[in-house]
Amino acid sequence: MVYKHFIKLYQPEKAVRLSERNFGTDGNIYAVSLYAAFCI
């Protein structure tokens, strides 16, 4: 996964990933549905 490489390289406090799936979290990664991307 590309976003895991980015997080390993830059070590941000939080990360947001756009997804076709529902909202969720995985550690410091926040998944946001594509239909709600305008809320970011």
C-alpha cells in the first residue's frame, strides 16, 4: 500500500485516506468515504 510507505517515510501524526468504504480508523490513519471528501 502506497499510504503505508508514505507514513513510514514521513511519520505524520495523523493521516487521511480516501476510500470507497465507510468511515473508520486504523491507528493514526483515518479513512473517509469518497462521498464525504468535501468535509475535509
